[in-house]
Amino acid sequence: MSDLTPLADLGEFGLIRRLQHAITLTQPSTILGIGDDAAILAPPAGQEVVVTTDLLVEGVHFDLSFSPLKHLGFKSIAVNVSDVAAMFATPTQVVVGLSLPPRFTVEAVEELYAGMRAACEAYGVDLVGGDTTSSRTGLVISVTALGQVAAGQAVRRSGGKPTDILCVSGDLGGAYLGLQVLEREKQAFLADPDTQPELENYDYVVQRQLKPEARLDIVHELRELGVHPTTMIDISDGLASEVLHLCAASGTGARVFSEYLPMANPTLEAAAEFNLDPITAALNGGEDYELLFTIPVADHAKIKNHPDITVIGHLTEQNDAVNLITKSGQAVPLRAQGFNHF
Ligand code: ADP
Ligand code: MG
């Protein structure tokens, strides 16, 4: 332990210099990164800029007793990139605000940044600045992401029309089951610190919780297929809540078919073990960071063979309400019971 460096040894400026050292810039629109009072960016003509922020607060959004700092760094960038992707835009830069508890060491911050750099590299974004302060409570990470999209081409929540097809990328419910596994192992550890966590059989769901991916790949593929979604949103709070957001913004109803909800086998197995209804995990679990979007019926043929896009229902007239259609054909009103941090 003795070779760990207290933050006070380096000071704020020393720390920033250390972090800046490993950062490389690749975006043509980045003119100047870390080191001045502000970064300088030059989006190409004809592009609009999208901006989004997500705050991650220790004890509210993450638990350092089971979140490795590298994964947390990756996730803090990925969740912002996910919001940019959900506008159908290409992420370009991020800035990172950090509030660091005094117990943090330089090495801990470097771990966090190693994860952030890995995510920046994975999604092709430049880390161009930020702010660093001490915290009297827990760790706070505030990331702001910028992205570019051809003028007028950003996809809002409000463009849905009755009969549009409702699609989702990847599979659902995994991140929620991952959290259940991690919480259970934490309780076991607190009860008996000699127990070793049993996580091997839960790799998939634990990864879904600790290291979600932003589905920028889906945005690129839709563009290649010539599909321009009418609405799009990323699934941070659970499918039910996001469907309701799209319908509210678009002034439509929707029918979501429970049999069509994509779920991975490890998620189904974990749900069975925890006695949880997998449909409920998919609808209300949250943090999967998949994309939910609608396309015109006429585009159905373009996506129907895509291995990672599933049609789960369609929009309807507003007065038909937002319903889950069960396997037996019953219509049950969808309710938002997603994560509520308040
Ligand atoms: P100021 O006093 O103008 O806020 P700072 O000393 O906070 O300047 O920051 C100096 C430079 O380091 C700026 O370019 C800023 O964007 C960058 N910076 C500060 N904190 C971070 C951080 N946590 N991550 C990345 N860049 C940072
Ligand atoms: Mg500052």
C-alpha cells in the first residue's frame, strides 16, 4: 500500500498534468485540448452540434465496493456517448468534471482515467478538458459529451407516427440482473469477509452492469442501411419508461409485445435464480443502454434480417394508449417503474 501516492503530494495541477500526458487527440474538429482556459473546437460547415451531460454520484449511481474504477471510467464516458448516439449523431469530444474524496490516491484517479481513455478510443472521441476539485463526501463524475450531425438530421423523441415500427437493439434486463448479483455478493462479503465472490457464472450480466457499451455501431449500421429513424432514445431507465417518453413526445400510443422482448440466456437464467420475472427486468430494469427507435413500416425490410435489431411492437393512435400485449393477448397499460434516484 505504501507505494500509493496521496493526491495532496501532486496537487491539482500536478494531477492534471499527469492525466493529460496519456491523452491523444484524433478528431479533426478538435483544434485545442487540455491545457488552456477552454478547448477550441471547429465543427465542419453543415453540421449541427449536440451536447449532453450525465452526472454519476457515488452511493447514488455506483458503489465503489464492487465497481472497478477502470470500468467506472469507461461507463461514465459510454453513458454520455449513448445519449449522443440516441440523437443519431456522432460523438466527437468529452469534458470531465471530477470531485475527488481525500481518500483517493493518484493511482486510483489514473485507473479511472485509463477506463475513460479506453472508452474515448473505442468511440473515437477526444477528452478535451474538465475540472477537478476535492469532495467532502463521495466521488462525483460529471461528463459532458459533444457530437455532430448533418444539419436537420438529428433524431428527436417527437417524430413518431402511428403505425411506425418499434425496434430495440441488443437485449434487455441484463444490467439489472448484474446489479442483483453484485448486491448479493456484497451482502455475503459483509456478512463474512472470508467468502470469495462467486461471479464466474454471471459474467454476462455483471459486464452488462459494470461496463455497458454505447450502441454507436447501430447508428452507423442504420445509416448504411439507409434507415433514418423517426424517433430514438437510449434505454437508461428501463424500456417501459422510454417507450412512454417516445409516445408522450410523439403524441401516439404503442403496442409492445412481451413475447418479442429480446433477452439473453444468461439474463433468463439469472432471473430464474433470483425468482424475478424476466419481462419485468426488461421493462423496468434500466441501465442496458440499448437504443429504442421507431422506423416507418416501409423500412421494415431493411432491418428485418439484422441480427442485433428486434422489432418489439409498433406505435398506434394516441387514444389507443401505451400497452404491453401479453403472450395470451391481454393488453396491460405500460407503467414507468424504472430506477428513480430520488
Ligand atoms: P481553470 O482554473 O481555468 O478552471 P484548471 O486548472 O481547472 O483551469 O484546468 C486547467 C486545464 O486542465 C484546462 O484545460 C482544463 O480543461 C483541464 N482539466 C482540469 N481538470 C481536468 C480533468 N479532470 N480532466 C481533463 N482535463 C481537465
Ligand atoms: Mg478548473
